[in-house]
Amino acid sequence: MLRCCLTLLVVGWACATSAPGQDQPSAIATPEEAQFFEKQIRPILAARCSECHGDLKQESGLRVDSRAALLKGGDSGPAIHEGQLEDSLLLRVISYGGDIQMPPQQKLPDEELALLTTWIRGGAAM
């Protein structure tokens, strides 16, 4: 009986965490990754991206305030791709490497671009 209950509990948890239509879970960040994100990356996203891609406004359907939102992406597709982070749309647009260039007013300072590139290539942990 206990084995049956445990099996149902595990199966139920697995189904609940992988239900279709739900956002993909955030990567579990190490303490170092979390600190890097909070001190280096969140301030850049808040200052440069959130006005147009935050909780109040989502231009092109994109939000940048969670890893799940970045994986989901917007009208142009996922902003980041797990396992293919070098090919991520977010990295391409902030590097001014295509038709879409963000932020549109001017390219990010080299220091901020380098920090975001390091974060994206490292898995975009939050």
C-alpha cells in the first residue's frame, strides 16, 4: 500500500511539473550564479530592457524578467535556447548582429554587452 501511494505521488508530481502549456522551469542557479545575476545582470535588464519587455509592457510579446519568459520568447521566437545559447536571439539582438537591434536607441556599452554575453553563454541562470 505504501509503495502504491509513493508511486502515485511521484507520478502525480511528474505530471504536474511537465503539464503542456506551462512555462519551462527555471534553471537552478548556484549561489555564485544567483549573485552574478542579481548584482550584474538584473540591473542591466531593469535599466535597458524592462520598460518595453517587463511586467507592464511586452513589446513584440517578449518579457525579460524570468528565465521561463526568455525561453518562451515573443513574436520572433524564443529569446534563449537551452543547449544552443550561442545562437540565442537575445544574444544576436543585443550584439546588433541582425535586422533587430536592441536596445533600439543605441548599442549597449561593451562592458554590459560582455556581462550579458557571459550570462547567456553560461546558461542564463537567475
